[in-house]
Amino acid sequence: MRYAYERNYYIVGSNGPRCSFHPTATLGNVMINATGGTVTIEENAMLGSGVTLIAGSHDISKVGAARKSAIPHEGYDIVVRAGAFVATNATVIGPCVIGNDAVVAAGAVVTSDVPPGVLVAGVPARVIRTLHLSSPE
């Protein structure tokens, strides 16, 4: 059961090669769109249930069917650094980096870089406080 939880993610389209997950990362029911960039999840990062990572966009200056196919294929990279925790139902929109040991609160919408060692929350996400991190035992 535990292994199934850790690897129960869904990658939109055929974007698997654009994604890199460290074997120690935990992904729980995560949806990933890597159409417009790469998605990298580093060691011991944790992504909760219902997290959405969107590394892509559409050209909103287009209309109709043209908008559907006007997709940039780079420039929207997402990196979740070592030890970061992205909580349940958070959405991360690239390009952005979630810093080492940062925490993204449940339901937050991240639209820019998150510094290491902070808690962010809200829509859009903003720094709530710096975390007082202890050394691993």
C-alpha cells in the first residue's frame, strides 16, 4: 500500500521524460502537466494528495482552436527542492522553485519562487513566516 501511495501520480500527455523524481520523494495523488517545461522533485520532498504542478501555459492572445495549440514548450520549469513539503490541494504554477525545506500550505496557489525554509500560504501564496528548522537526528 505505501508504495502505491508514493507513486500514485498522473502526468498529462506524454510528458514523462520531462519529469524527474528522486527515489526518496513522496508523491501522493499528484497531477503534473510538464507541457511547457520540466518538473524536478528532489530528495525527501513530499507532495500531498491533490497537489497540481503546472509547468505550462497557452497563448491567451490566440482564440478558438489556435489557442488550444499555442503552447510554449519551455520556460515554465518547476523544481521542488530537497525536503520541501507541498501540502494537500496546493497548486504550483511554473516557472518557480520551491526552496529547500520550505512548506507550501494546503490549498495555496504558488505563482513565484518560494525561499528555502519558509511557510507560504494563500492565493496567491505569500510568506507567512520563517520556519525554525532542527537538524535531522
